[in-house]
Amino acid sequence: MTATESTATESASTGVRLRPEIAALPPYRQGRPAPADGFKLSSNENPFDPLPSVQQAVAATAGSINRYPDATALALREVLAARFGVSADEVIIGAGSVALIAQFVLAAAGPGDEVVYSWRSFEAYPGLVTIAGATSVAVPNRPDHGHDLDAIADAVTERTRVVIVCTPNNPTGVTITRAELDAFLARIPADRLVLLDEAYVEFVRDADAVDGRELIGRHPNLVVLRTFSKAYGLAGLRVGYAIGPVGILDAARATAIPLGVTAAASAAAIASLEPAAEAELRERVEVIAERRDRVRAALIGQGWPIPVSQANFIWLPVGERTSEIAERLFDAGLVTRAFPPEGIRVSIGEEESVDTLLRILNELVEG
């Protein structure tokens, strides 16, 4: 290393004053790539190839990549507004629903404020709260790995600014019922923002589970968030949306990084909502949901305590054996998402991955 390189490194590591809580914050950890002959079951991606019509819509935007996209994604907002029976101003588009959650947290919470959510839940929540300068209040899940909504409501104080509810919960897959959420919302003060994160709602088959679209317009402090990354298979384009009161959405718009949603992402989302395309996508979702239930039933039969999942993944609550089992699956060509020392999230991927998953876990439970 030259003297110049040494000085630069030293300056970069010690010469710049950074927020200590940010410097200590671990970056978001993406799942490991799968071996060439293996399967990536770590990121809850849709295993099916993109629809040809969606690929064509994306390709059509290539001729204008020298121009900035529409900053508000108006065309997509109008399609979604018609679908949900709201105005276009009541819809906001972001680079995935996680980007929108970040915007809402920034809009509502800062130093001295608290954000309440269940834990374990989506791993990005703590980081988003820290970035906003606020404090996380993580409420333990119930023994069945679902949200303890009574405990979450009890945790709301004068300092609370945002409450995040994730259903189906990532990474456990457990849903919240319509009755449970109604009772919960009745306990939350109307001046606290409630974010309903429904990234996996299309995979839900439980008739009693809450559906955020039924709540739109009923609660002045509620925002419903969804994404095109999972069921619609657009994870690589990063596009999600939220529906809620205009005043709250305008505040979130003010915190957004400008032009975060590309023209290709908007075009792909609109193409995915065309009736023929969506019908085919829904058929794919049915395949994944059936595969999920079949895998869970087989693992229950092996003796694994798998909670009921309504998402496109299952949760293995294996505690201290988390790292050991994740490595054993990796050695067999299955990349999963380990959360030591709690458990492993396994995405429902290609059908070809199922036999290997069941075989390895059966060997482990027998051992």
C-alpha cells in the first residue's frame, strides 16, 4: 500500500464524523447466490420466468432511457386507483414496499420518537427506524409465531409515532385475522400512523385473514402497503405501492429520493395488471400456495413444528440449530435464509427443490 493509499484509508475510517448508530448498523444482508445446480430459496422470489407480455413492456421502455421517468408514476397510480376505488392522489408508488415504509417512518418519526412492531418480523424494520433517528420497540411474537396485537397495543405510548403490522408476517408466514385487526385498530390512537405491510397478501388462502383493501377509507391513520416483487414476479425491478389518506401520502412523498421508480418498473407493473397477464400470474400463485401447503404438511409429518404459513415461504423454528441446519441445506444445494438463533425461512421455489428439501430435513430430524 502506498503512502497515499494509506492516508486515504485512514481518513475514510477515522477522519469523517458519522452518526455512531448508523456506523454500527449492519447493512441489509442479501441471500447467498445458489450453486449452479442448486436452488435459491432465501429471498422469497417468484420462481417462474417473467411473462412474455411483461418482458415486451419492459423492452419497449429501452428507447427512452435517456429521459427521466415520471416522478409520480401517474399512469400506474391511475390503474391502481381504479382497482381499489380511490383517487390517484391516494396511491403512492415506491421502489418496493420497503422503500415506502422507509418514507413513512421518516415522515412520522424522528429522534425521541418510537416505532412499534412485532419481532421477529421483517428484518429491515429496525434499520429503517434507526436511520430515521427514532427508537425501535420490538414486541415478541406469540408462541405460534404470530403478532401479539394486544401486547403491541400495550406498547404504544406518548412517544409512539408509527406502528407496523406485517401480515402474513415475514419470516414466519402467520396471518392476522380480520377480527383481530379490527380490535387492534380500535385501541390505537387516531394520531398514530399504522402501516399494514401486506407484501405477501396474494398468497393468503385463509378466509378469516385480514385483507387491507377492505379497510381502505375506514381509518384515517391507516396506510396499506403492497408490492409487485413477490406474486407478480417483479423483484428485480423494485416497484411497490401504498394506499392511504392524501395528507399522509404527501408527507411520505416529501421524504422520497426523487425518481426512484423507473419507467421500466412502471411499465412492467401496468402490464402485469392486464387481465390476461394477471390471470396467468394468479395461476402461478396458486401453484406456489399448493406447493407451500404440501411442503408444510410433509414437514409436519416428519415432526418439524412448522407454523401455518400464508406466504410464499415456510418457517423452521429450529433455535440453536439454525446455523447448522442452514449449512446442511446449503451443502445440498439449497440456499435458505437463516436468522440465528431463532430459525430458518425457506422460500417456496421450483418443484425440483422440494424433494431435496424434504430429504435433507428428514435426515436431520431423524438424526
